Amino acid sequence: MQQSPTWKWLAILTAAMLLSGCTGPWNDPNPPTNQEQITYFGSFITRPKHLDPVRSYSAEEAMFIDQIYDPPLQYHFLKRPYELEPATAATIPSLELLDEQLQPLPADSKEAAFSQITIRLKPNTRYQPHPAFAEDDSGNPLYVFSTTDEGAPYKLLADFPVTGTRNLTADDYIYQIKRMADPVNKSPLLGLISGYIVGMKAFEQWAKNNRQPGEWLDLRQQDMEGLEKIDDLTFAIRIKGIYPQFQYWLAMHFFAPVPWEADRFYHNPGFPEKNLTLDWNPIGTGPFMMTVNSPNREIVLERNPNYRKDFYPSEGSENDLERGYLADAGKPLPFIAMKKRPPPCGANLSRAITIVLAMATPILTVPPLTGPSPLAQTGSN
């Protein structure tokens, strides 16, 4: 029996009415968002393998962790050619040239045995909320376990009901550089940087000799000759000879801070088997924090509620004003945020990818050194 065209049109109209119950486009693959917030949806080709800043070495991974971690320096968002500026550092680090006896040399010396870079941090930079910082009433870490059974109830970071935070300190940068020297972390920079930072090779050997399988090695136990804590907000790195390119490494996530509490937390018995690791769950002081890491479905970065005061630049390169790049000059960063919601009506999100990025945080590679070093020179005259 042939169906009447009327019935076909009635079916189409009925389907249209049902689909109209969903807000927004009926085939939108993204979950609904708070209309008062700005959410950026993007995609990635290769799932990130390493989110630990000491190990990660790919542009795909940097797309995520460079929004989470804060090295001391960063590149100015608008100025070209690229120009270094402070990130967590209070000012551009000072550079002092030293002889073999560690005595200061003139700033224009060509025969320095060492270069000492001193970094002063901004006060009141705070970490994202994280269970690694949670404490009991006595001030002891709340989630440090002796056995796998103690940590069995926790499978995701969201399973920990209590979080904490604290201020960024010079110790956190020192700890991360020690992590770079620890061979268990397999840092791709170790072979290069250990030839420059004084005492790094010796620290590498100490870590190799003292690490026990399956146990956490507290790197605070051993000093590295080329690292000096001056006070809670100031530290110095001593490198061999004169290496102007070192300043650019200070703008990369390899030199971002990692607190010892995070290292201890992720070495709880049984945590690595559940992907409760720094390589899967980063912790930083940057504008965003990773709240979901399920790369076959979605990766979500949300605004870090503890992010320091940061503002869109008020100056840039030639013609930036005419191009509209300075329309947001002086506005607080970041501009965007995201809150996860249930899937939209009729959408299949089984393979959806959600990424929230800091639009005002550029991802850049190290440019070749041209012109004089921006590090502030000190020395005898």
C-alpha cells in the first residue's frame, strides 16, 4: 500500500518538533555550556603521552601543559621579534660572570669559568587546588599511604574529597631541576643540560645509587652544587662557562616548578597502576588546570581559581593597535573558562574531544639567539 505524502510531511514535522526541544543546533557534538562563560572547543590528533613537564617534549603535549605550568620566564604575546619577559619571576633574572674561585668578573668578560643566574619570584603565586596539598588537623599530608589497600578507594583525582594549595617557592623550581637530573624521569634534556648546570651529573649518580625499587626518593635529601636557595622567593643557578641560550630554556616547561608534595603524592603505593601520576595528572600554578583526562573521550582544562593577577599586554608590535590586537589591553587573564555539563539532547559524545585553552598564552618554540642577552648583567667594572 502506497503511503500518502501527507503522512511523510507529518513525520518530518514531528521529528522537527522533537528536535526543537534541544537548545542550540540539533547536531552540536559539544555539551551545553554556561552562556555567561566563554568556552573554547578544539581537537587534537595524537593523544598526549607525557604531561610531566620534565619529560614532555612534543607540541601536542605542550598545547596542554603550557596552560598549566609556569616557568620563570615567558614570551611577550605580541612583540616581534620574540621578547622574553617575567612570568612567575618578578624581573628578568640577573646574570653574574664568575672565575674559577667564584669571584665576580666584569660583565663583558669573555673568559668566565661560570655564569650565575639569579631568579627572584613574584610573591603570592599559588598552586591550583589539589589533594597533594591537603593536610590533617596536625598539618601532616592527608593522603600519604603506606599500603595499596589504604589508597584503594581512590581511582581518580575527583575521588579525593579534600584539596589544598600553597604559595609557590624557590624550593619548587630547585626540586624540578633535581627531577630533571633523576634518571628515572627520563628527561630528554638531561644529556644537554647536565653539561651546563654545575653538579647535575653528580646528582644524577646519587639518585641512581639511592633509589629503591617501588619507593619514593625524596630529592630534598641531596643538594646540587649548582643550585642555591637564597630565600623563599629567590634562587640561583650556576652553569659552566658562558651560555646565552640558557635564558630561553627558562621560558620552557622543563623549568616549571613541581612541588615535592606532588612527587610524594603520586608515589603512593598502587597509584601508578591507576594512572594517578604526574605524567597523567599535572599540577601547576598556570591559568588552567586539567580536570578531565580521558583522551579517548575528552580532555578538559578549567580556569585555575588560584591563578595570580595577570593582564593582557598594553603594548605590542608595529600596527598591533590598528589590527585590533590591543583592544583588550589591561584586561585580566585568562579570558575563557569551562564547566563540564551533561551531554546535549540527541548527541553522541563517545568520541568527543573538549579542550579549553588560554587564548592569551602563546605556545612558542625557542628562537635562535639574536642580539644581546636580555638577562640583566651584573659584575665588577
